[in-house]
Amino acid sequence: MKRKFFNILFLVVMFCCANVAYAQNIGVIYAIRSYHSATGNYIEINTSIDASALESKLLDGNYIKQAELTTIVCPYDKIDSALYVEKRIISTPRVQDSSSLNNISLSDMQRIALSCDTCVIFFELRDINTKMQPMYYKDAVIVNYPKDYVSVSDIMLIDNYEKSNEQQGNIYTKNGYDIYPYIYDEIVKEKNILDYYVEIYNADKNFGENNYYVVFSAIEDMNTNKKVENIQKVKRIKSESLTPLLSKIDISTLSEGSYYLTVEVRGSDNVLYAYKRYPFFRQSDNKIIEENVDIPQDAFVNNISEEELKENIRCLRPIATDAQVRYMLKNLKTSTPTQDRYFLYQFYKAQNPLEPQRAWKDYMNQVAKVNKKYSTAIKKGYATDMGRVILMYGEPDNIIDEKFGVSSISNANNKFDERMNPDASSMDVKGVSYYPYQIWVYNHTPFGESNRKFVFYAKQDNLAEYFLLHSNARGELQDMYWENTLSHGTLEQGVMGTAGKQFQRGYK
């Protein structure tokens, strides 16, 4: 997953950082969740470290594994000014058999008060029993809880929970319960119930004190943004300043694929006031593709030659669901023409139940256009980033095209010149050179979003193909320091140049 600026709640699996030479390959998962309280905004960072990659140490006759985790939180616009610095040692239990430590995960949780809305979090992780280089990685978090408007905290999936001891709380205690988070983004097929926790703020200011509103919980397909039928839950709640919600949803019938758990706050008129999402992948034996349904004799797929069938399926990838893509990757090489025709027929019937042939013709016409415009010597147009975006979102409303590396007037130091001239105290930049790039602007997207933009750039100044660098569209690649990459690393992180201003405005 990205999972991906980033969603307010995100979960990423990190391995050896590519720019750290000889760093140890430590598997680590972390999840960041934000929430609000009477004393301000907070984030919780849950970290799980795979102990199998750590070295054992013999201590007082027993074996132990230890990792040192350093966390630094800075404002986005002042990364040299730390709001929070913490260095802590995370240890396994002491055991007599060192091999038993390989199946253990080291867990840690940090709760951090924030004084800014957008922060950058820097992590350093090292095995304290080796001399290997530590791992470094960073992420960003945006926290926005308006004072006078209803909002929803990030969603926490729950591993287990219990009523807390009234006299003794701990860092996992929330509103009378000790809640232990489930921080993985993959839900195993044996887990059929999703337990989750959210908080709703300021409902009384929106709906009036002691009036009622509705919390609507649902599962949405990540690729289509459509709600899954029959996996929905509605709860009527009396409005208060803070409402903790501990709930669950049954996913036993959910097919394998990528989804969002979505929690929405709606008024009595069904108007949406606030929502939050949690992305996850569902493992399941229930696959979307079935093999035993007949195709009508007059179906359009029966007129597609065997040679064209698989290409017809491959070009669906930009608009296919995650489960359908997995089917393509797993089965397309060995599938029979009958199976391919069934797949195509069911796909387009879902797009247009009354006229699946029309849906097929319309899409294949779009594929032909992107193939003509964006194909390269080694790649079909629908397989390029630009082709995919066209097929998913349609033609942009505006394109900013900078083919020849426009210079950005900026007061930032030229980092490249500093590295080449280490004795110089400062280097005033006269212009920052960009790769060739395009910014596509969509006033409205098919997924209900407004003012969404995509930045594409030509690596190594090769105009044959542009790659997606950054977008503010939901679920797309997001990089808060995209302009640093676009400028060959010469524009300082966090400094806005010409391209950034164009992205912000949507025009040159």
C-alpha cells in the first residue's frame, strides 16, 4: 500500500532504506493515528519491529534482542526546529533459547502532543547489538480538527480490548477501555470481524445539544470508491462535544481485494458532514471471478479473437479493482479463451448491465487514443502513468506543459553548488532547473473530488515518457517534497518554486 501528502492515517511497511549504505535489513511496520482532546491535538505512533533480523545478546545467562528507536517531530516549514525528540530502547523478553526470539515482534507506542497542523516525522532505527548502519525514514502527518465544526478522529483497528482498571490506566486506555491497536493493513482470511474505534468531535455545535445525528459505517472498494452492498452499519447518536465510538463490522462475505473502512457523520437530512477512512487489504477464499456462469450466445466477447482476448483484458488494468488485477497477474498467462471471455463479459456487464457491449466499445476507443498518444518503444500507452490517468479520470481541464526545464526564482541555497564548493559559506541561487514536466488539472473527477492535480516528469530529460511524481487526488502517489525531486535535488525541501506555485494555482 503507499499506502501515500499522505492520508491522515497511514500504514507503511519499511525495509532497508536505499540511500543508507550497508544498513541492516530490519522489517518494521508503523501506524500513525491522530486525534483531538481538550488539551489539543495528538498523534499516536505504533511501531512493530521484526525481531528475526536483530542480533541476539547474551545477558546474565539469557538471550535478548534490542532495537534503538529515535523519533523526531518537526513542523513542516521548520524542519530544523524539533517539537518532540525521543530515543528509546525496545527489548524482547530474556529467554534461554535464542532461536525462540525469531518469532517475536517488538512493539512500541508513542503519544505526542502537536502544536502544528502539518508535521514531518523522522525515524532512526538501529540494532544496538551490531555495528551496522541504522535505518532512516521519514513521513508526514496532517492534523486538522476545527474548533467549531464536527470532525472525526482517525480510525483505529483493534486487535483486542477490555474494560480498564478505574484506578490504573495506561497508554492504551481510552474512555474506560484498554484498546490495543491492530496496526497491519492486511486482514487475514480467518479474521471476519473488524473491531474499530473512532471519536467524533463537536457534534453538538453542528446539530444542537441533545439532538440526534447518524454515524454510517461501510466498506468501500478502493479502486471504484463504491460501497459494498450488505456490509454497512447505521447508528443513531445523541450529539455531544465528544463521542467515543467502539464498534465492529462483519466482513465474512467480503471478496479478496483492497478496501476502505469508512466512517461517516451525517445529519438527519442525510447530508455528509465529516468522514474518515482506513485502507486495508482483505485476504479471502472468496474470489470475484467465477467460472461456471454461461455467456449469452450473442455476447460481444464471442466475436473477439483468441489473439485479442488477453490484450483486451490487460488494458483493463487502469480501471480494474484490486481483486481483478490480482486475477490478471495470477491467471492470465494460463487462462483458457472461455475463461477470458467470461472475465471480459462480467467486467463490462458490471460497468453497464443493460449494454455491456457499449461499455466495451467506449472504453476500447479510449484505449486506442492513449495508445496512439502515449505508447513507447517498450510500453503500450495504457500501461504508462499518463495513459492510466486519462483512462481513470478522463481528459484534464488544463495542462501546464514545461518541456525545457523552466528555472525557478527562489531564495533557497543551491544544494548542488554547496556540495561542489564545500568551502563556500553560502551560494545564492539564480535559478533552479527542473526536469521537463506537466501538471494536469481536473476541476472535477469521476470520484467526486474537485481541484485535483497531477505532476508528471520526464526522467533523464527523456520526453518519450512522463512518470507520475505527485498528486493531491485521493489514493494517488503523494510526495510532499516532490519539487525537490523535480529540481534534481537543488531546490531545498519545503521551499516552493515556480512549479509549486503552478501546482497551487493550476495555471502558469
